[in-house]
Amino acid sequence: MAIGTSVAVTKTGKIVGEYRHSWLRPTLLPALLALVVLIIGGVYLDAQSTTINRERARAAVLTELALIRAKLEGNINANIQLVRGLVSTISTEPDAMTPERFEKLAQHLFAEQSQLRSVAIAPDMIITMTYPLAGNERAIGLNYREVPAQRGAAFLARATGRLVLAGPVDLVQGGRGFVSRFPVYVDSVNGRRFWGLVAAVVDVDELYADSGLTDAGLDIQISLTGEDAAEQGLPPFFGPDLRTATAVTAEIALPYGSWTISAVPKGGWDAATGDNWLLRLAIIGAGLLILVPIVVTGHLVGERKLHFFALKGREAELSRMSRRLELALDVSKVGVWELDMASGQETWDDRTNELYGRLSDGGPRTHEDWKAVVHPDDQQRAEDEFRRMIDEDGRYESDYRVMLADGSVRHVRSVAKLYCAPGAPKKVLGVNWDVTADVELNLELKRATAMTQARNAELESARVRIEHNALHDSLTGLPNRRYLDEMLNGLTNKGFAKDQSVALLHIDLDRFKQINDTLGHAAGDAMLIHASAVLRAKCRDNDFVARIGGDEFVVLTTVDDSHDELAALADRIVRQMRQPVTYEGHECRFGVSIGIAKASGSDLKGKQLLINADIALYRAKARGRNCFEFFSDALQAEVVNTKRVADEILTGLERNEFIAFYQPQFDARTLDVVGVEALARWQHPTEGIKAPDSFIPVAEELNVMATIDRLILEQSLAALDAWEAKGLIVPRASVNVSLRRLHDEELITSLRKLDITPGRISFELVESIYLDDNDAVVSWNIDQIKDLGIDVEIDDFGTGYASIVSLQKLRPTRLKIDRQLVMPILKDLPQRQLLTSIIDIGKSMGIEVVAEGVETMEHAAILRDLGCDILQGYAFAPALSAKDLEAFLTKQSWRQAS
């Protein structure tokens, strides 16, 4: 009531003040006003009492409702959490979910206190298992797609990937329940896929009972309404419809949707709030008791308070404004100053004195005090700016430095405005604040910006260097293979006009390896630098010159349709590269082989151009080096054919198509068979027997001649054993051995494994093999071959450059005179004398002499008379297969022919 009284007094005082100067002032006015206030206060208190009682009743209902809502929401969430473990297990092992495994997992769920009635799993939306099975048999086989009442919630769970709670619904197995459907996703090679649903049925009656909804001792009536995943705007599914009864409500959050729980007191709100008549009578009595004092004192108190409140209001407003100003100045660290333009006197506040390093003594200040603290370099500028700005527009703003007593410098910003009060001199009011931190920050930012710009410049320079190094050869400075690939890709993408052609010269240094091996890599580098300089000098400025390998270079240029320009360029390069180069007193000579390929038109293929030039380079090297070769269709066809032959050779080795043919060798006097020469033949599946000259060059490039030699050796040993078992005497077999096989460090080890009888096998070597004195591996292998009892023969003797010294060093068992020396002896007497000299050399050194290419019996007679030991040729027999040779030896038909 004190509050009401105060309000009444205040209002009365205002009314009295309003009518203070009125000539009509009724004496009953204060009493009437007091009565009105009492009536209004009573009505207000009555309404407040009714409201408080109603709110107290609502609070009680809400408290009881909150407990039930918490139980209901907790039970729902508890049931859901129980099933989530089962869902996680199924998602990790869907294929292992057998009925036994499912029953074991479900038993754990029902071991906990819950309202679960059953749990079922529905792979692909069809229920296949449920627990417990008893009483829920009708649920097995339920297809959610075919049940309209449950299809919507099931599809919603699958679409959203979230748990969906629906209900209460009529269950197919009987009864009603809330159904929670959990979508199950599993990982697969294509990502996560939908596996099916896990459905948990919550018993309606148990849920209501455990949540306290059906408790007979409740003092409230409860209804449940709301929307779930299946439907929206459901009617109350529990309790009466309280939507028009001003009920207390609370929301129950569902996994998908929500429920509203409503409650009112039993008997309604009127019964809950009670009767307020006693309070109303008390208010009336109290009003009568205080009405008279109010009427008497109202007028006096009202007058006094009107003046008092007005004074307090003005004081409070003044104090509030002062505090705000002080707070603003303190927070902003701003100093205030004032200048009297007429007298020159200045007034500084404490903050301004602090900024200028002066004592805050409140004493007067002058312009000289300001000049004494401003930095000498800034004084004149600051003064000029002050005079100019004040005179022009009455505003002043400037930054300057202040020198403090300790020698430190402070940056100050000063802002001021000219003002003039009526009848007073002009004054300037300004503020100062310390901007030292801002200035230093700006300086730091400028330094950082300068450093950043410098660093960016360094990074850009480094980027340029890195890009240059990535695309250029570090030794010669020429573009590298990567740069060439980019150029060729660019040509492929954009093509060329029909009247332009692009040519690529693939250049390889000849004899570069010898210089590198003899004079060292420094000499090799010097030669590469020299070669790059020659190429730059001989090519045009817009030609693209690159080093793409150790001693390989490329020139990419545009030309017309004629070959003349390219031939002239290649010839200049070849002639210049032949010129000797001096390195540390040594005269170095090397040459180049060049392959040239040309293409034009929009269908230009850069990579193919390089391949074509490489093919032409290969032909140039085959021609003897120090020359150039143009790519052509014929050359392409030859390469294709060579590749086909190479592929067929490799396939033939896999299929054992390489076999030995044997040409018998005869004693020149007795015509007895003294051995056979094993010759490699290719039993081609479509072309028949092919001679060595059709495959040996390609086989040597493929590095498979050693394999072919080994196969012929093994077949020869097997044939010798087979002939001996049949009583056919063939004392030995001569087998060709390639230079590559003699370089094999494992050759001797493999020969030892064959356990060759001494004198049974003879290895035929061409003259050039044993003349290489620098090859330690070859020399060691030849010595070891002799130690194994394998004879060594010199094949094609007379066609190379053998010397007497080399023969003495090698000490071969036999020399085979080449057929080119044997054929002319029928008519050429000097040639016959040459053969006599060779035979005499062999005899003097204890070396047997074998003549091959004996075509007629007349050749045989002459060679016998000259002293030749062994004869081999078509006069006696050609090269035969093992089977044909066996028949030949059995008939001995050569004796009748002789």
C-alpha cells in the first residue's frame, strides 16, 4: 500500500500544482481524488490477487506437468537409445546378422527396463526378423511399401537418414504402439548405401503408465496432441480435448516432429483460484481508515514534493551528463584546451598537461608554453597551419611532435574550432590526444610493406629462375626435354598453316663416349658446350635448339616444302662438328649423326615428329655416322617391318622356334666326317625355315643372340649324344659364339653346368673378337673356355685384319678360310698362292686349316693338294636338320659323289 499511497500523493500534488492559481478551488476535491485512488487501488489489488492465485494454480499445474513431460520424454529417449546400439551393429556387419545373432542382441535390449514391446529388422523395407517372436508372428514379411498406414514414415526415414517416430498406430500383430524406425546405411565400394530399417515398437499403455499419465492421484487433467512423422495436426490421442480450456502446455521433442502435452486442474481454474470476497472487504475497510489522513495531508505533501522532485531531477541530469563527459574524456585519453584569442591566455586540463609533459598544477598557460614543448622541426608548420585554418574556415587540425623532458618524442594530434559567445571575445576550443602508437604502427606497416614488396620481388625472381632451370639444361643453357615436350604439345594443339612446315633435326654426337671415357667428364662437358655453341651459330635466331639427353640435341625450325634448306642446315652442322676442338692440350674430334623429320598442316603431331626424326637418326648411324638422313615412308615401313620381326623373334624364342642345322666337315684326304658346324635356323610358323641373315641383325639389336647361341649349343650337345647312341660317329660340333655372349661374366659358370667332354665342342669366333686387347672380360672368358676343353676356331679368316702376333696370342685350334677366298682358286693362280700362304702359316703354328664354301669336287682336290686339312661346302652336303643329317650319315653318299 505504500507504493499506492506514494503514487496517489504524487498525482494529487500534480493536480494541485495545475490548479494552484485557479480562483475556483473546491474543498472536496482532495477527498474525491483520494477516494478515486482508493477505489482504483482496491480494484487493482483484487485483480492482482485473482491473477496471483491463478498464476499460483498454473505454476502448480505446470510443475506437475513438467514432471510428467520429463518422464514421458525420458522414457521415449531411453527406448530409442537402447535400439541405437543394435542399429550400429547392423550397419557394421549387415551380412553377419543371422537370426541367432539378432536374437542374442535383442535379448540385451529387453534385459533393460523399458517400454519396448518388440524389435524388428527390415532389410530392403521388408521385416525378416522380430523379437520376441511370440505374439509378433504376423509382423514377419511385412512390406512397408505395401502398408499405406506405415509407408510414409518408413520412406521418410530412408529419405532423411534420421530416426522417425510415428504413432500411436494400429499394429498388424494386434494392439497399438509407437513405432520408431531407424534407417541403416552400410559402406560399399560405391559409397554408403541404404540397407533397410530397424523398427522398435513401444507399448502405449506401458509408456503412459511409466510416465505417470494414468496415475489416479493426479490433480490435473492431461491431454496429448501434436504431430509426428506420419501425420500433422493430430487430434488428442490421450485425454480430453483441452485446446479451448486455457490449458498449460509443454512441448515434447520427438526425433521427427513434436507432441504438445496440455493440462488443467481437475474441476477447472475457478475451483483452483478460490474466493476473493474477504480480501475485497478488507480493502474497503482499510480505505476508509486512511481516507481522512490522505485528504488532510495530501495538499501539503503534494506541494512540497513537487518542488523537491523537480530539484532532484535537475541535479540528477546534471550529474549524469558530467559523468558521461568525464568517462568519455577518460576512455578516449583526450586532453581539452582553450585559447583566448584576445589575451593569448590558454587553459589546459590535466590530460593536456600530461601530454605536454607539464605538471597538472592548474596554472595559466601561454603560447610560449606550447612552443617550449613542440619539436623545433614542427613548430613553424604547426603555427602556420593553425593561423591559416582558423582564418579560413574556423577549424584547425594538425599533427606534430612533442619533446618530453626525458628526451622521448610523443606524437600529438590537435583538433580545434573557433567560437564566439555574445558579448565575449573569440575563443578557440580544442582537444589533443596521443597518436604515437598509431604513427609507430603506420611506420611499422610501411616497413613491413617495403619488406614484403622486396620479398615478393625476390620470390618473383626466384620463380623466374626456377621456371628457367626447370625448362633449360644447366650445362649448356639450352632448353631441355621438358621444354621440347611443351613446344611439341603446342604444335600439336595449334597446328600450322598449309603453306608452312615444321622440321625437327635429332642430332647425336659420334665418338663422344670415347672422349668422355679417355679425357674425363670435364672434357665431355666442354665438348657439349662447344656443340651447343655450334648449333646456335648455325641455326637461325628463331629456331628452337634444345639438349634432350646426354649427347643428344634437337633443332626445331620452320621451313618450306623443299628439303634443300634442311639439307643445307644439316650439312653445315656436320661439317662444323668435324672440326677438331682443343681441350687442355688434347685435340678432340667428334662428329654428328642427324635424323630429319618434317610435317605440315593442321594435323601436325609433335610427339610423332620426334619419333620420326629418331628413326631417321638411327638410319644415319647405320650408314656410318657423320651424315644426315631424312625420314620417309620407306624408312617408316622398314622400321615397322623391323619391329614386326623383333616381336616375332621374341615370340619364337618363347615357342622354341630356333633350331640347329648341321653342315658336315670332312677330312680332305680320307673324306671321313670329322665334325659338323651347327648353324642357327628359324623355323618360322608361316614362312618356313629362315636363314641367319634374315634375323641375326634384329636379334643382335634385341640383345638375344647370346640366348640363341646357348640354344644352338644345347641342341648340338643333345644331337651328338643321339647320333652316338645310334652308332653314328660325329667327333665334334662347331658352334658360333657372339661377342655379346663373350662379354657375359656368367658364361663360364653356365658352361661348367653342361659338363662338356673335352674336344667335343668348338667355339667359332670372328677375327675382330680376339683382337680387342682392352676387353679383359672377353680375354678371360676365352682362356677359361680353353681350360674347359672347348676348342677355339677363327671363323671367316682372311676377311678381317688378323696378325701373326694375335694368332700367337690366341693359339686357336683351327682356322676357317672364308668362302670369298676359296671360290676364285679354280682360275685365279694368285688367289691360289694366297691360300697356300695361309695354309703354310697355320701349319707352322700347329693350327688346322678348314676351307668352307667348297662348291665342287675340283675345289676339294685343289685344297687337298695345297695342304688344307678339313673341307666344308655344298660339294659334299648343305646344312641339314638333325634328322636329315642322320640319314645322310647312314647312306654315306658323299663317298660315291667323290
